[in-house]
Amino acid sequence: MFELGWDEGGAAWQWRCKLWTWEEELLAECRSLLYDISLQSNISDQWLWRHDLSDGYLVRGVYNLLTSQDSHGVEATSDFIWHQQVPLKVNALAWRLFCNTLPTKDNLVTRNIISHDSQFCVTGCGRLETTHHLFLSFPAFAPLWRMVRSWISISSAYRDSLHDHLVQFIHSSGGLWARRSFLQLIWLCCVCVMWNEWNNSVFKTKEGKHNSPDVR
């Protein structure tokens, strides 16, 4: 691809069919990542562990890296995340949500995958695409929490963080274990539905247009 030319208009980018608009945006991001890369035929490829360029990848190094990170918020919420009556992938989704590792645009900017100018919500609402925005304040999803609370006859105040939202939701009807387990199950299902609908709206739209998700 480098020899063919991977700059804009280069022969490396030849497609059998016309790209969607969102695919062209991803292609432009890919080209921007490759812009400053120059391959040298006299140097062999090698794997590098960027967190320790001198010693390379070691299990001890990974352990030290993970344990040195601030995981207080995740530890405080972990008892509410894992539920035996939901698929493991839903538990894993909730875990990634509270670790803030879901591929939202603000995280993609942090990983240098997209530019800062591309971190706004794809629906054009003008807000940054963060987990808080998607799961608590996004106009198409925020009413879902109100409808669910009305359905199961509970009330709660607005919370600024997902951790506080989860804890309040689970404990909003008293201290009975069975009731808390049921509300935990409902909360996890809502999060899963929101994430799936969001991905469908981004990756399965027609003509490159981003429609608002429908979670009715």
C-alpha cells in the first residue's frame, strides 16, 4: 500500500463499490494517521510495548500498570455490575462503561484515533460524545429512564455520574435483596439496549445519514 501510495487519491485506496459517507470519514481519519509514517526497507518490523520500551512486555509490568491506575470508582460499583441472570457480554459492557473504555468519541480522541474536531455527537446535537452524554443526557435516551421509573413505580433525582445513577436506581425501592436484584437487572438491560441502539444508528444508517435511535 505504501508503494502504491496511501495519500489522498493514491492507488492504494481502490474500492469495488462506492463508499458510504461515514466510511469516507473513517478513511480520511486513517489517511491522517498514516500521513507522517515513512516505511524503511532496511529496518525490520518489531513489536514494542509502549509502556516500557526498554524491557518490553512483561506480565509484571502489566500488573503494575493496572494496579497503579485509579480504579476506586469501578471497585465501588463492581458489586452492582455483575448479575447472574444477564448474559456475560452485558456484564462486560457495564464493566467497560464504568472503566470508561467504551469507544465513545472522547475516548477515541484520547487514543489519538480521531481528531479533536471529530469528538462531537454524530447526531449533530452539539454535545461531546461521552458516556455521560450517551447514557444519561442524550435526548433520545434520557426519556427511557423516566419511562422505566414510571413503569416500576419508583422516583429518583437526576444524577451527574453513572455510578450515582446506578446506586440510586438500585436502592430506590428499599433494602430488600430481591427488589435490588430486580432493579439491577433492569438497569443493565437498559444500558445494553441503549448501547446496541446507538451502534445501530451509527453503523447501519442508509446513505450515511445518522438517525436518532428509537428505544421504544
